[in-house]
Amino acid sequence: MNQHPTTDHITSLIQEGEFFKLKELLKKFEPAELVELIEQEEEREQLIIFRLLPLSLATQVFEYLDLEVQKHFLANLSQEKITGILNEMSPDDRTALLEFLPDDFVKELIQTLSEPRV
């Protein structure tokens, strides 16, 4: 990792409610570094960190997260954030993810996806 703050520093920013400062800090990370950071955190902190990421960066990070973490995020994020991420994902990655989700949840998600861009 580059000269980024430690996991402890990130956790303390969350505990102190310094979300604006944390949001600006997270933008400086590469997607792979964010995946590593998120996977080291507890579930509550994982969600907070992920919610603070801009959509394009969140999508890149989401594609590399462990399937269990992806499922946790899908169950706990807003429909708007989920839709944004799924719309931004590559079709292959999106299809691979949807294969592992319950059918009723997949049907619900598919209805929220936008038409493909031409």
C-alpha cells in the first residue's frame, strides 16, 4: 500500500463521525487497496466505507469483493446504490454475480436495471 492511513485511523474516523474527511481520504485509494481495507473491517464499518465511495469507484471495488461481502452489501445498501452499481458493472461480472443470488432477488434487481447503452 502507498502512504495511506491505517485501518485503525479509518475506524477512528468512522467512530468520530468524520464522514466527510473519510470520504475525501477514500478517493485517494486504488480499488484493490479499498478491497483490502474493506475486507479487514467489521461489517458495520464495511458498509460505511462502501457507502462513501463515488459510484464509479464503488463499482470497481464491488467487482473484486468476496461474494459473501457482495451479498451483505446487496442486502444492506439502498436500492438506488445497488442499481447504480449493477448498471455500471461489466455485463460478464454482473451475470456472474446474479448466478449466485436467490431467483426472487435477481428478478427484483433486473427490473431496476436500465436499458443498455448503445
